[in-house]
Amino acid sequence: MVVISKPQEDKSQEFSQKTKSSGKWWAILGISIGVFIFALDVYIINLALPIMVESLHTSFATIQWVVLSYLLAIAIFVLSAAKLGDMWSKKQLYIMGLIVFTVSSLLCGLAPNVGFLIAFRALQGLGAAFISGLGTAMIVEIFPPEERGLGLGIRAGVFGLGIMLGPTVGGLLISWGDWPLIFLINVPIGIIACLIVAYLVPPSAVSGTKQKFDVIGTLILTLTLTCFTLGITFLQSEGFGSHIALKLLVLSAISLGCFLVVEARLSEPMLELSIFQSLDFSLGLVLRFFGNFVMAGVILILPFFLKLVKQYPTEQAGLLLAVPPIIIVLTAPIAGILSDRYGSRIISLIGLVLMALGCLVVSTFNTELTLSNYIIGIIPYGLGVGMFQSPNNSAIMGAAPQDRLGIASGLLSLSRILGQTAGVPLVGAVFSFFTINSTNLQPTMDVTNAPVEALVLGIQITFRVVAALLLLSTIFASGVWWLEKKNFIFSYPNPQKSP
């Protein structure tokens, strides 16, 4: 194990005083800017991929790794970044992540070929892992418990805005210039975020004791997450019959078992398993996984309806895709305030129900749908996402011990990433299956060549399946909380009092 000393410069008294000042609003601004650009870059290059294939003289199979290398790097490094945040200054590590992200964005824009671009995107993912893994923990540290939901609500709204606006912003930037612009736009924004966090955000609360960094556990977890992410990727590209996908997923399960055994035996593990004894923490992560599973599927399928069924121009389709994130960014802070007042559980459950209702409404969309009916129909889904995210985040972070906020924030990010990683191929497989099987054409036919009637049916059934998954998640969570209330399930009390 590697021994890391915590710096002595951050004094807890100074931290406490500054926390109570207006510095928390500068903190939310600086953190939100970082969160926005990292979230934006998840899907911002989607519309640019065909152009990049031609410009970089490569294949579509190769160019996909520009997306995958970014997501894979975040998944691999986010827990390590979070653990370091519990051992060292979260603020300094967050700034480091912003610097790495900004510099690698510049390198991506200047990449001479696809190989360099993939490598620089992986480096960008490393920076994003620190931004994603530490931002939530910093907000929880800086905001008092009675305002935690508000702070996390703003962060959740900004993140949702970045994720959903990615394709829209990417399309606009491509129409104004060449593909490097979608990376170079991050440079001035990243510099501004660095300056705000460095000079205006209160210092992180750290102590002067020494802790050991769990190198063995980190390596095993890296193997686990790499195999899982690659396995899901091959599952998406080669189908459910892929032997390499099956082998990778089995290896991932085996290495996960080894990781749990190793962590249980270490005195200072990377991930203390006792953190999962809190029901709000564990169940919150499960619900977050399924929530992001659904959101990734919606982002994947909805453009097919707008482009292939309604045949809207790219600019118009991009603007229509921006409707849910606008609703999310307006709803999430309100949901955070409500969770501070009425409790995280009930508000997050209302969010899940609204998401399910929204998906059921979308499942009625057809070729006759008007623009006004689209906007009205998509509102419940946007409201649901906004109502679910920030209370769910607040419940998870409120259940984490104060000295493990970093690793809790990392697990929060990891559950989102894994949900997105699994949601795209699995929801996509459901969509492809019902679309292709509703025609008399070959099973190997691509869905983009399917008749409009088949696309409509595939989209409708897919959204009904997704709605059913959300309803089952709601029923499951309600049942578990009821069993806890009746003392059939024992949960350790939350170390932080969460409303």
C-alpha cells in the first residue's frame, strides 16, 4: 500500500467559517460549470461521428472508441479519485481534474489522427472522473444539511442539462465550424471554472492524519470495471450471442468477488463495505442505476422518432431534444428544496412515478403527433427526472459518513455511469428486436432502414417496457421502506441527519 499524508494547510475552523459565507454560491457556480462541460462531452460528439470518420480517414467501428474511451476512463478512475478526495483536499483535486480536462480538450481539438484523438479522449475522461467523483462531495461539505437538497438540486439540474443538450450543442457547433470546435469550446469554459474554484471556493475540510491508499483493491476494481464496460460494449456491437462479451462479463463478476473479499480483509480498504449498511445509501444507489439506465435509453431512442418517423431537420430535432433538459434544470432545484422540507424518499418516488407516466405518454407517439403535443407529452418525463435526481442524490450523500463523502460521491457517479453503460445496449436491443420483428424483412436489417410503421411500433413497445421497469423500481423501493418501517429490515442509522 502507498502511504499518503494529508496536507495541513486547510484548517477545519477556517473551513467552517467560510462554509457559512457566500462562498457556497461561488462553489456551486464553479462546480456546476465543471459538471456541465463534463456532462456535455458525453454525447456532444454523437452528431459529429460521421464527419469525423471522413475527416480522420477511419471506420465507424474505430471512431466509436472516441466515445467509449471517455466513458471507460471515467468508470475506471472515478472511485480512485473519490477515495483520494477523502484522503486529501477535494478542492485541489477538483482543480487538478479541471486542468486535465481542459488541457486534454485542447489536445483533442488538435489531434492529428484518430489514434491520438482516442488517447486524448481517455485523458479527458481521467479529468472528468475527478470532476464527477468530487463535485457532489464538495457541495455536501459546503452546504448546511438544511440546504443540501437545494445545492444538489442545482448540480443535478446542470448535469441533466449537459447530458441532454450534448447532441443539440454538438449539432450547432458542427454547423458553425469543423469537428475540433466541439472540443476547443471547453478550453475557455474550463479556464473560467478553474479560476472560480481556485480563488472563490472555500477550502476542503481535511485533517492531518495519515491514510493508506489501497493499491491492490484499486487494480482489482479497475479490472472489474474494464471488463464490465468492454463486455457491455461488445454486447451492443455483436449482439447477445457474442462469446467475447460473455467472457468479459464473467471475468468482471469473478474479479468483483475477489475485490469484495480483499476489501473485507483490509484495515484501510479503498471501499469500506460497512458504508452499504445504510438502507438509504444502498437502495439509493440501486434506484440511481435504474434511473440512469432509463435515461440513457430515452436519449438513445427519442432521436429515432424525431429523425426517422417525423423526419424533422437536424436543427429542429436538436431543439426538440432540448425540451426535457430545460424542464429538468428548472425542476431539480425545486425538488431539492422539497426534499429538504418533506424528505428525500417521498419526493424521489414521485419522480420515478412521473418518469414512468412520461414514458407511457411517449409510448403513444405516432406519425400524426404535432409539435405542441410532443412538447406537452414530454413534460411529465422531464418533471420526473428533475424530481428524482436531486432527492435521490441527497438521500445517498446524507446517508454517508462525513469522512467518506468522497467515496460516496464516487459511488454516486459510478452507479450513473454503469446505468448509462448498460442502458444503451439493452434498451437498444429491445428497440431493435420489436422493430425488426414487426416486419417481414431479414433479422440482420438495420433499424434505420425499417419502415416507419415498424419504427413507431418498436418505439412504443420500448417505452412501455421502460415504464414498467420504472414502476417496478418504485414498487420495490416502497416495499423495502415499508419493511424497514415494520422492523422486518434493519438499517444502520444515517450518520448525517437527512430530512
